Amino acid sequence: MKKSLVLLCVVALVGSLAFAGGAAEKPKASEDGLGGKILIYTSMYDDVIEAIDRTLEDVFPTVDIEFFYGGTGTLQAKIAAEIAAGKLGCDMLMVADPSYALELKSMGVLQPIMIANTADLAFDYDKEGYWYPVRISNMILAYNPGKFKKSEIPNSFYDFAYDKSVAGLVSMSNPLTSGTALDTISALKDKYGYDYYTALGAQKVKIESGSVALTKLETGECKVVMVLEESVLQKREIDNSKIEVIYPTDGTIVVPSPIMSINDEWSPNKNSKAAKAITEWFLSQEGQKNIVKAWMHSVSASYPDAPYDALPTKQILSNTLPVDWENTVALREEMRTKFQEAVAKK
């Protein structure tokens, strides 16, 4: 296969990459000079990447594009180890946490790429071209109307932590490994203080993947979970699940996840021409169509549709809990430590 997807294991942060099959023949360059290889580290779900990978193979037949999948926190650890070793293993990054783009820019490892359609972007981007938002993920609550009434469970992030009627019956992702979960506890810390973490610990919140949490909603093991909207939408469309999204009354946490390119000093394949073309495709209407098809919201102001069964993006943006991205960079380790002390060690 010209393009392949590799699952990143936590225990193999710096190990060599092994891909199935023999060595593929190197594609010839296209008429516009596109060719060579691009390796992209991404935190998007592997089934989403598999679908996008097939599309990219048609769009860029002369470029050998490979994806390497892992949670944002896991990728951050991998990248830190690679930087310490003097060379990154990727040419591009598509991670969940926007604050990480600020950090990598300050470290001098990113390549600025100027694109033509920035006026169409509905969210902030780096004016020097070091990163652009490529997809919108929303942290929400979810419940199972077949098991519980919506009026009987928390409809806000605040009540998720403080309503004792759901103690031991709530679940969320791990901010030590998930970028969107880290952004979430950053926004909630700004809104409610570090006491919110203590409340989560007292609530006996379960720390587990979104797929596990949604399964527990279906069985009734959990009453309400804090999870990405896209996970619920995917389950509703693919599995015909009755699980429903709750857009929290104190505000949805909106995460515009970035796409970035590594500069030639640090990138293994030094293929900035292909990186620019791939960036432009992801931010085009066709690229955003693939994002929305994968149950995430478009970053384009002119893209007409929301994902399957989701509220329109503008409606969601009318009530949000903001994330201070620079503060998230500065306090990342402090927040993770305090969260682990309050929740993960309980």
C-alpha cells in the first residue's frame, strides 16, 4: 500500500516503525512537481484516518502519504523524545490540542505555509502560517434516554462534578493522554477553579476512552459521560444508537484542532511542497467535506453543513466555555499533576 496507517502504542514512543507488506515502489512526481514521501502524526481516530487516507491516495497519487496515529498526549511524549534525539519522525502534525501548536512554533520546529483562502476560516489561525485550524471537535455531555430521563441527570459541566445523584456513574477521557480532555480541564479550571478537579475525584469519575464510556451509557453502567460530540454522532449514524448529545448549559468546549508542517531542519523527508498541497487540500471545501463526513465540524465559514445529527456550528458557538490556549501551554503539567492527584489516584 502506498499509504498506510500505524497504531501508536504508548510503550513504543521512540521505536522504529514497521509497516505491513514489502517496500512500495516510489511514486513518480506529478506534472506540478509533487512527489516523494510525507509522514503525518495525527490524533484523529484511526477509522477516520483510514477513510481520509483512501481519499488522499486519489487526490495525491504521486505522493507517498503515511499516517501514524496516537493520542495527543502520547504524540507529545514521542515528539519530545525525538527532539531530544535531534530529529523528528514526522513531516506534518494534525493533533487535537491547539495550545501545542503555540509550543512547537516557539521551539522553532514548524514550517510556515501561506495559503490563499484564509479569509474563509471561521476560527483563529497563525498569521505567519505556522498552523491552521483544520477540524472542530466539541466536548459535550451524553446520556441514554432509554435508561434515564434528561431532567434527572446533569445538563451542565458543573453538575457533572457536583450532582451527587450521579456519583460513581460518570465517565470522562484522560487529560494525561488526550488533547481535547486537557483543553477541557483547562477551560473548567478557568471557570470553576482547581476545586473542580477535587469535585471530580469525590464524584468517583471513571477515566476511560470515549468508546468505553458510550458502551457504559448503553448498558446503564453510567448515567452521563463527558465525551466528544463526534463519538456520539458516529455511534448514532453507524450503529443507530439512541444515545443523545447534551450541549451543556454552561457552555460547550470548542476545540479547533490544528494542522502544522515541520521545517526542513527537523523533518525526515523535507517535502514542504507536498506539505503545502496537503494543507491546502484539508482546508479546501473538498477537504472540509471529508472532515464533516467524519462527524467533526468544518473550520470554513462558507461550508454549509454540520455533521450528521449535530447542531449547526453557529448555534454551538453561541454558548461556549472558552479555552485560554497560551495558559494551557504554560500550566499543562501543573493541570495534569493536580488532576492526577485529585482524580486519577482516587
